[in-house]
Amino acid sequence: MEAARWAPSSSNLQPWRFIVAKTEEQKLKFQEFIKPNNRLWTDRAPVLALIASHKLRQDGQPNGAHAFDTGAAWASIALQAHLLGLATRAVGGYDKDKARQVLNVPDEYELHAVIALGYRGSRDALPEELREREEPNGRRPLTDSIIEGSF
Ligand SMILES: Cc1cc2nc3c(=O)[nH]c(=O)nc-3n(C[C@H](O)[C@H](O)[C@H](O)COP(=O)(O)O)c2cc1C
């Protein structure tokens, strides 16, 4: 979270908010809105965080960069966790309306992903069909992402 605090943001507005669940009582609330197939990744995590962003600038006008900046903050959490020997998994598979209601999130905040933060588990602990899929993911070549000059 400290790494995320230092993420860059438009006008230094720091639109990110992290709704953190650490106690059993707090984590039970998260279970109410995380989709059942994703609870495999979240139920045993010691810490969950719902990443939200404040959509408005100080003058009440929309902050067009709130999602972009909050993405930078979450990426900082993921990288710092990795450096500390921890693992993260972002989970977008949850009911946003339910989460907003259960956690009393005001309308001016957009909800993004739930982050499970903890120690990497053993592959053997997974159900068989997932065990086979649980290989490191690749990425497409960098040249497919770079558009030189113009589209
Ligand atoms: C915003 C976001 C939402 C995601 N939602 C889910 C999800 O609901 N369930 C899941 O199993 N993985 C989810 N993931 C994990 C991605 O599928 C995973 O990061 C991607 O396949 C690349 O794999 P890697 O991070 O292991 O390299 C999500 C990742 C992000 C960034």
C-alpha cells in the first residue's frame, strides 16, 4: 500500500482508495459479493482489498485520469508484493452493485478489482482442472504493442 501511495497521478490527486479486509468479519463481507468461482483465489488470502477510485476533481468536475492513475497504484502494489515475496491476484469477477451496498461505497467512487494478497499456495491444493491451467502466463511480443509514429 505504501508503494501505491507513491504512484504518480494527474494533478497529484491520488484518486485511489483501498477498502481493506483483514479480519475474519471483514473478509466474510467480501465473500458476499465475490463470484463463487473466484472465491478459490480469495477465501484463503490473509488480506483482500477492493480498489476504488474517486471520480471527481477538487472542484467537482470529472477527473478523466482517475482510472488510469488507480491502475498505476494497483500495479505498484503488485510489484512491491512480488519484491516482498508475496503474491497478488486481481479479481474482476464480483458483483459491483452488491459490493457497493455491502461496503457503503458512495457514488462518486468507481469500483475496480478485488485484490487478493498473500503467500503463493501450492499448485497441489487446487482442483485438478485448475492445476493443469496454473502455469505461468506468457505475453504477446512487445512489437505487437508498440505503434511507431502513428496508427
Ligand atoms: C482487472 C483484472 C481483473 C481480473 N479478474 C480476474 C478474475 O475475475 N478471475 C481470475 O481468475 N483472474 C482474474 N485476473 C487475473 C488475470 O486473468 C491474469 O492477471 C492474466 O491472465 C495474466 O496472468 P498473470 O497475471 O498470471 O501473468 C484479473 C486481472 C486483472 C488485472
